[in-house]
Amino acid sequence: METETTFPFSVQVIENIFVPLPDGTRLAARMWLPENAETHPIPALLEYLPYRKRDGTRPRDDPMHYWLAGHGYACIRLDIRGTGDSEGVITDEYTPQEQIDGCDAIAWIAAQAWCDGQVAMIGISWGGFNGLQIAARQPPALKTVITVGSTDDRYATDIHWVGGCLSKDNFDWSSTMLAMNDLPPDPVIVGAPWRKMWRARQEANAPWIIEWMRHQRRDGYWQQGSVCEDFPAITIPVYAVSGWADNYSESVPRLMAGLSGPRRGLIGPWAHSYPQDVSVEPAIGWLQEVLRWLDHWLKGRPTGIMDEPMLRVWMQESVPPQTCYTTRAGRWVAEQIWPSPRIIPQRHYLSTKGGLGPEQPAPASVSICSPLWVGLGAGEVGRYGDDADWPGDQREDDGGSLLFQSEVLSEVIEILGAPALHIRFSSDKPQALVAVRLNDVAPDGRSTRVTLGLLNLTHRISHEHPSALEPGRIYDAVVELDDIAHGFPAGHRIAVSLSTTYFPIAWPSPELATLTLHLGESWLELPVRPENPADAQLRAFDPPVAATAAPIIQHPAPPGHRRQIARDLLSGLMSVTFPRGAYETEMPDIGQTHRGVGFVRHDCVDGDPLSAKVVTDYRVEIRRSDATIGHHSWGSMSCDASHFTIEMDIELTENGKLVFSRHWHERIARDMV
């Protein structure tokens, strides 16, 4: 990525400003302001996050915000209430209070002398979520939103309850935020009250997993902040972006289909990152695309971005299975509107002897009760581009699954959209789940996972009103897989694999269930995309650029963990360990060094779904000239047939001395999970 140092506008970097809210709370912001803005007001661009603008996102903020400010926008990076250097406390993610504060902050920004009254929002992940949520509240000054790596549905397509199944990242993400929410503000910014603010955070901080586990259905708790509940509430233009290697790519097509205002969608091969700074190539000139979008909507300039197709995606070529990709071959393709009338639903029936084809077979049935080791090598849910994030060869998991394969393809088949498996089934237990993998099988037998779908079968009709299965009764269900763009080459086979476990991606049902699948009445539906000569005429993206990053020094990291899979063949104990960062980063311009290391481990004994357990451990240290602050938290979640048990401990230190500790122990009833 090229670093640019010369811009149309000179930029003043303001280390901190306080945004006052109506209740007297002040939110802290870092700002990049074109120097003539006081006399020539300009639009503002807001990024609104809990990840500590002073020291957390600092290394990545300058390259983006300085560049955009250098092209004529007042860029503001705002800490959410109770995080970073902002006053107050944070109690959960995506709360109504967070959204109201965002609306109030937008009104304040729009009223400043340097702002022309127009505000846009940009953000990835959390900032992508709250951009959509605030847009639905329709603050008058908010004119457009750019949302990257986010979702419209907090329940079924975030990291909590994927398809109604308890996601592996649910407890892990709670532990991550528990560690972050305990960190103090910087005395250089907030002054003497920093210790009082820190104490208030300590007293208010709690494992969010406790509240999340109290809402195992898609109730009002999750509906709040899920913009899919009321798409018409978003009337301003939306640019939705993600990557196929990200957890949130499927939200982009849904937003294109659900919104009615001006909108554009972009999906590359990327993991969870902005598209100019990626771990999965090819990167693009994303900041230039942001500028084209903002200039069109906030300055009325003819950038041509709204003359381009509604949805543009990277059509991925077939690759051999491996646990890390740094690049994905493919090409850019586009659809003028979404859903596209060009996409052809193609039905492939499941048949005896593992067949998958267009002809409906005679009625038959086949049963499966998968071992708990299916899914051990599945990798992460939301991939970040680190080593070993991807699943490996699918043949191992296929050994514990029902596998159906097409004939060898005589020509390439490209798909774009969400494949779906329609199943007619019965279960011998009242609770069961199903995991469906769409795979690309090479001539030598190697099998690459293309996309995945999960469904808690008690949620087959509704995530809001699940119902137990009556053993032996025949039901119908549709398992929707994540949207994908993929080309199956000639000479390969299309395969679909179905299992009743997928640990640790999905927490196992209380009992190992046997599903009986009724063939001839079950089929895979593929969204087949015909070639389009217009793809060759798509405007090429500019090369990636950015401004200079804030100075950092990366010191040797503390000993960390790697993704590891361990199986004791005598006891049956299986463990999957995921690293959660090992770093020591010095920021000399603010006189701080941050050090951290963590891990999450998932355990289960084969044959015993009630042995499932997740354990986390996080250590964070902030070294400043006046103090060294330390956080250590560790916790676990386990289960029996009727309840989940959550335990968590934290210890906070100042200069090595314990200043705060707390223990939680909660038992929460299982509710169709």
C-alpha cells in the first residue's frame, strides 16, 4: 500500500475534543480537521467505537482519517460512553443509550462552525453496526452511512446465535470486552478524575455473556438494533461492504434486497478488515471509493459511483484446501440490482449412495448421528487473516457426516448468493442441530469448504418461537448457507455434507441425536450465475493508498498460543485452542506501551455433549509514565442437560498492587439449545 503525504488540504490533528451530551456526559474524540474549515465549513465523517481512540485504534486511525481529511472532510473518531476517554459507563453492546448518544453527537458536530451541517458515518464491525442503527433513528444531519463488516441481524448472523445455535465466539467475545471495558482513561486527556472514572468502570463492568445467555431466543433484546426489523426506517444512502472471508458478508446482499433508498454493495475476498489494508489480497483503493461516495452525496460532485451496478463482488476461483490464504484468485463481477433476475435457482436432489443431481430419485431414507469430533478443524467463525483461521481438507469431517456428490462437472458452474439445503427429516431426540457444508471436490479427492450453514432444528420455523421435535415425526426445514461467490471448475464435483454436530463452531445439543433424512424429498438449491460480458467493462479500482500511520514500535511479544487441536484417544477428551493476540506495542508519541496475551479453549469428550466447555484467559497491561495498569480475567462456561454454568474472575492491578477483584457464578436454564 502506498503512503501519501501530500493532499489538497492541510490537516490539523486535534488529539482530543469533548462532545457534550444533553445529560452532561462528555464523549472524547480525536479529530482530523482541514485547516481552512473554520472559514469554509465542510461535511464531517464520524467513526464511533468503544475500542479506545487514544491508544487502541490509534495505529490504524491516522492512515484513514488523515487521508480523508486531506481531501476535504472533518474526520472524528469518537469513543462510546464509558470507553476510552469518554465519561460514563458502558453496560452492553449496541444499546439504545449508545444510539441516542450517537444522534446527539451528530447534532453537536453538525452545529460546529467548521461543519456545513452534514454528517456521514463510517465504520467496520461495531462501527458498521451502529452506523446502520443510528441511520434507522433518522437524525436530521446524518446524510449517509458507509458500513463495513457488519450485520443487519444481531441474533442469527452475528457471533451470538448463528442459525439459533450457540456460537463458539459468544463467550469469547464477552471475555474480550470484559478485558477492554476495565481499562482506564488517560490522565493526560481527562486529568485528575481518571481514577474516579476507572473505579466507576470497575464497579459497572460485568461479563456480557450473562445477559446474552438469558436471551436464547430471538426476542426483543436482539430485535433492538437489528435493522432488518424495519428496513424502511433507513432512508439515507448506504454503502455496505464486506469480504467473503469475513463473518458478515451475507449482510451485504440482504441490505441490498431489504433497503429501498440509494445503496451500493461491495464484497471482496477479504477477511475482517477495511479493503485497503487486508490480509487476503487483492486489496483495493478503498479510500478513493469512500471519497467518491462522500463527494457524490455530500458535495454533489459527479463521481459516477451511482452509475455503477448495485452489487459488485469478487468471484472466487477454486483453491485447494489449506488453513491460511493470503490471496484468492478471481475476478470482479457485478449485478445491476439485487436480488438479480439473472441468478438461476438450480435444484440438486440428494439420493442414495451419496448422489447429488438434477433428477428426483425414488423415495429412500438414510440416518446420521455424527461424532463430536466433526468440526474440530473448522477454524474460526469470523476470520481475521491469521495463520490457521480457515478449515482444512473436508474429507476428515466427511467421515462423520452424510456426503452427497455430483457427477464430474463438464463445465464451470459459478454461484452467487445463498445456497440452501431443503430437508425432510425426523429426529429421535427432542433437540437437534444440523450443520451443512458446501464443498468443492478436486479430481484427486481434496475437498475445500466453500460455505457453511447451521440450524438449530427446534428453530426450524422461528427463532422467536422454537418448538421441540417430536421423536419420529417427519418435518421440513430449510438450512440457508452463507452467501458466497465461487466457481466450481470443470472436472471437479459439487458436494454437500450434513452433520448433526459441528463442535466448537456450534455448542452441541444436550443429547446426541440421530437424524433420518428422507431422500427424494430433500435437495440443494444453488444460486447459479451465468456469465455476463459486461463484467469485463467494470471500472478498475485504484491501487490502495493511505496517509502516514502514527508511530509505533513493535517489541517482542510475550509467549502466546497457536491454534491447536488435541485429542486423547484413551479418554476421548478433545480440545481446540485459539490464540487471542500476543503483542507488545509502544506508542512513543503518547508515551505508552501496551502488552497483551490471551487464548480461548474449547473442550469436549467424544460421545458426551454435556462435557462441552469453553475457557478463556486474558492479560492486558498498560505502561505509562505515571502508572502501570494490569488486567487479568479468566472464565469458563459449561453445561448439564438443563443449565449453562458461567464462572468469571477479574483482577486489576496498579503498579503491581491488587486494586480490584470480582467473581461471578451464574446458572442459566437452557432454552431449546
